[in-house]
Amino acid sequence: MAFRVFWPAFLLSYILMVSEAAAAVTAVTDGPVCPQEPVMIPNGGFDSGSFDPWTVDRTDPTDSSVTLVSPGYDSPYAVQLSAAYGVALAQSSIPLCQATNYSISFEYKVTEASSICALYVTAKHSNRHKSGVSVPMVLGDWTTASLTYNDYTSQVFTILTALDCDYDTTHATVLVDNFTITPIGSIEPPDCPRPVDIENGDFETGLLAPWTPANVSENPPAYSIVSPGFNSEYALQLDVPTTTDTVLYFLGRADDLCLDYEYSFSFALNWGGYDYPDTGFSNITETSYGCAFYVRPYACTKQGPAYYPPNVTSGWQEYSFTCLARGSTQPNIQILLDCETEYDEPAIPAFSLQLDGFSVELAT
């Protein structure tokens, strides 16, 4: 089984590369006079008819491309990203004002769709502060997407736009244009340390919100809120059909974490009727198969297992891991179920997985 991480794993080295330039800059002499002057994304609408100062990276140059096309959203040009695995467009060292919340928006138009591809746009400074948004590859007209970003410590940031597909046997194409950044208010650094939590982490409202689902497979599980849960009234249940390949993840919201503090995350799983002879998972080989559960808080560097394999011995099982806060402005936490078999192996029988008790606290 291939080790699948969202955001796209192939971009990690590229993200670090384009971020180093921003990390090295601690003061901007020709940037905005804050807060009076506006912050801008240079050539954000590609009106110049060139990429500069954007840079391009293609994982597989033989089956991916980044080109300027005409017309754009409301200008002569847009950028077309086309890929079977991965392609990226980035710009670093963009000036901004500290302690300011920004809305970064852009227009996109999918011209070749795929259910296992997505467009990712990330704003970040070095590898510590970042915020991002992903959009599915669904055919349609020009659509606006946005994300929020702020940074207490830096005066520059990097913006990364990437088209990524889970397999190289599919293909997707999307146009992007009109990258803009707008201040939406000032911010104050959080008082640290302080109590933090995950919103509706034990589904105590009886509803899924603010957790949002994202399907990246053609045979996704159904999901519902059920009762009882783990030491609570409700839980989230995933009803997985008989499958050889399925992925479903949810994004939840956690409070802002304090930079360089260590936190403990905990949650509970009940694998119910899962019955399949897993061989275990590997991020090195592609010979393993079965199902596993992943938890990824975007705001910190995880210190613990990358995944949690099925445990069907005695109902609910509680898990925990620690992580070091890296000052991200992305409050999301991702939870993900990934199931896959080898080509010559039987399908995984249908089963239900229950999730509950997602919480975070300062590590002792």
C-alpha cells in the first residue's frame, strides 16, 4: 500500500526549498509601510504575460505542464496546471504586515476533472507558519476560493499552488488566476500558555459541524453521527463498503496553539466488525495492505505514530500522541481513513469504524 499523506507528499522538499528564501529574510526594506500601504502579490493575475516572479516545479515533466493560456478570469492570461501526479507554482518573499489577518483569494476553473486529484494553495513562512485550502477537481466555471493567513513574527511569506493526484494513472487540468491579498483586521498574539480544545471533538452537539468531509476516492464510506459514543453521548461512524481502495478524511478546528509548546492529542477508535489480515503499513514499500487511521494536526510537528492500524480486540481503544507547536495559522486538524489492497488480494469486507473523543491539552 502506498503511504498517502495530505497535503501532497511529493511537494515537501519543494515547499522547504521555496520557503528557505523567506525564512532568511527578517526585515523588508522595500515592503509596505504598515498598515497604511496595501500588500500585493506580484503578478498575481499574470498580466505581464510571463511567470516571473513565480517559479515552476514538475514532478514528471513528461506528463505534466504549467503554461500561460488566454484568456484568463478577467485578464489576458491565466496559468494552466496539468498533471498526472504533481505540479507546483510558487512565489516566495512576498512582503506583508505583521500582526495582521489577511484573506488570500484566487480564481480557479477545472477543465479536466478527476475524483482523486485536488488543487492545494498554501501560504507559509519557513516551515513553522502556514495556512492552506484544497479544492476538488470538479468541472465548472470560474470559482473563487480563499484562505486566511497571518504571522506574528515575519514580514514575508511564500505562496504555493499545487495540483496533485493520488495515482499517476489519472490526469487533471485546472486554470488559476487573480491571486489577491486583502487585510481583514489586526490580531494579537495569544496569551501563552493557555487552555486549548478541539471544537466539537466528541461530537457532543449531535452534529458533524464544524468537521467537514472530503472524499478523494471513487468508493467512499458513508458517515453519520451515532449514539452512544466513547464516554459520551455521540460518536462519528464511518460505514465502509466492500472495497479495494477508499480514502475519506475530515477537517476539524482546534484552538490556536502556542509556539514551541508541547501538546498532547488524544482520541478513541472502535473498529467494530473489521476483519482483514493486515500486513502492516510502510512509507517505504508498497507491499502492505488493509486499513489504517491517520490524525494530523496542521499546527504542530507530530511526535508519535504516523498511522494507527486496526485493533478489534475489545471495542473502544484510546490513543494519544504529542506534538510541538510550530506557530501555524492553520487551525485545522485532519483525520483520515485509508484502505487499500494489492491487485491480487481479495477486497476488504464491509465494516464500520467509530471515532470519538478528539481533544488537545498542554503536555505535562
